[in-house]
Amino acid sequence: MTAGFPETETVVDTHTTTCCIVGGGPAGMVLALLLARRGVPVTLLEAHHDFDRDFRGDTIHPSTLEALDQIGLADRLLQIPHGRAEIAEINAAGQVTVIGRFNRLATKFPYIMLMPQAKFLDFLAAEASQYPSFRLVNGATVQRLVQENGTTRGVRYRGADGAWHEVQATLTVGADGRFSKIRSLCGATPIKSAPPMDVLWFRLPRQPEDPADRITFYVGSGRMVILLDRGDQWQGGYVILKGKYQEIKSAGIDAFHADLRRQIPWLGDRVNGIDDWKQMAVLSVESSRVPTWHQPGLLLIGDAAHVMSPVAGVGINAAIQDAIETANQLAKPLLAGTITDQQLAKVQQRREFSVKVTQRFQGIIQNRLVKAALDPDKPFQLPLIARVLLKLPIFRDLPARMIAFGVGRSRVQR
């Protein structure tokens, strides 16, 4: 099974499991939890030593809260300090337009939960650790697929100790994000599109008197800024035309401060806390999906299978829905010890339509709203069709439903 590897790669130990998940983000962690609670032996490999990384998505959508509620975990998660957004709105030069009211949705959780992703992942890991069939390995950098007669049988990785380790598994799941190593190793090539923007992520202190209970897009002078509540901090996204970062950087940090104050006057002198471009992370926005998510013994989910634009923050929601559907379709076959190509294909069949529609929805917003907001030569105004639809009861909650649930939502099977 290990033929073809360099002889210098001395494996210090080999672990055998049923499902090996690579990537401890929301998709990988939720899948590991759902499989472990059904008794499937699962090993989760995470390249980092913990989950505390900057500028990850901090939104937890109603569909995810509903899924956690189905397995009795939502109330425990809600005990962790968090923010809630009941409204999404656009503030264009002081003129506010509500584009989504989550508090009108028919759900037990009519809001977007705002929580640092590290806390969410720590919570999921702690819950999964209660099951004896769950094993988490941090500091595991996967470098090879273990294959036999064209079927993936596990992975080989360098551990935190620098040595080579091997996991042999019935199924290997790549849940390792937009720069997926597993996707690269298996030769899957995503079909990409180029949304018209990039995002600069930054942090600023949050004051008790600051606005709450809403997600606001501040638009004006060819710029768009969003602030997300992280408790004592704001996570900010400064949206720019694709490829314009160097131009903005060349204008200087003082110009950046002045623009933030112009867009969001109540931030005041807090913006001066950003005194170095290294305090920001540049997200080169893309949207893509691989034509086929599976190969014998291997499955891609989440951003490894389909990179979502950050528009509406639905990428985490889509990844977790992938994880739920994967557990629903594959838990029983994994317990039986065999996985067929047809069973793997069923996961993609169940999820691909939703992903395609969501990416189309994002594309419309990017090309109709974001592109207009980033045009410095024209005052921003919502398209007439959007203004009309937002006033009609039958359509006005459609944006909120799409953000909250996507195109349908999977229910966790017992």
C-alpha cells in the first residue's frame, strides 16, 4: 500500500481508522462530530496547532444552529458569549436601506450568530472528543495520498514532531479549504471565476455604545466597508476593486484612515490603531468548483470542492451543509466498512444544485451591487428592480432566506 514513496520517508507509526478527514475548519469538524456520534471511527488531521487564526469567517447561520439543535448542542453553544445580527442593511452616505430581516424568518434562530470561529471550532472539538471513536491530531501537515490500485486508502503526513506518520482509512475526506492540499494531490482542477473585488480584513476596538444587532454595509465614494461584531472587537472588511490593493497601499496608511472615517464617522480616532499594512490580511476573492467531488476512496467537501465568494458570508453555511449531507449518506456504509463510488457521488448529487444556485446568487450581487458600489464616478443606488422587490412582501424576505439557509437545508439523520 505504501509502494512508490521515497525510501527516505521513514514512517514512525501507522494508524488505522474508518474515515480520515483532512482539515479542521467548520466542514471537517462538523463532519467528524456527526460521524463520531454515530460510532464511526474518525481521525481529523489539522495542520495548525490550534484553531486561533486571524480573519476567518465569524458568522454562524440559522441552518447551522438548527442542525446543532437537532443533536442537542445549540443551547450549549448559545451559552458562549456572542453577537447577533437580526438585520442586514446598506448605509449609502447616511441613507439606510434594509436588505434583509432575519428576525422575520420562520425559525427558532431568527438571526445570524456572530462568534470568533476559533471559539466555535473549540466548542465542536470538545463535543466530538466525548466520543471514543474521535481522534484529533494537530500539527499534521498532509503531504501524500496513500493509494492502492487507483483507490485512496489514507494519507501520509508530517507531524508536529517533524516525523512521518500514516493514516490508513476506508474513506479520506478533503475538507482543507480553498487552497486544498488534498484537491491538489488527487489532481482535481477547479473551474474558476473572478469576482470584481478583493477584501482587506482588519480589526478595531468595539465600544459598548457602538451599533449592535445588525450587519451594515457602508457604501460611498467607490468604497464598501462591512463591520462584524466580535464582542470587544470589530472585524472589518474593506472591499476594493480586484487588483487595486497596491494602489491603495501606495496612497498611504493616513489616506486609508481618512477613508474609513469618511465611510463610518463614528469610528473616529480608533482607525489610527491600524498603523501598519501588516495588520491587515488581503483576501483575493474567487469563486470556483471542481466538476467531480469524488474519486475511489476520496471525497472533497466545503471550499476544497467549491470556493464561495465572501458575499453574504454563506461559504461556512454551504460547507457545513456538505458535512451534514456527507454524514447522512455515508455513516451507514462506513460502519459497514465499504464505500462505493455511487455512494460518494450521492453526496455531490445532493449538494451540487444548492452550491451552483448560491454561487449564481453571489454572482448577481457582485455584478449588480458590489460593482456599482465600487464605482467612484457614480453615486451608489440600489437597482430599481431590487428597490421594488424589497417592498413586496412575497419577495422582500428572499435575500434573508438565501443568506440564512441557502437553497434548502439538510436535516441531521439519527
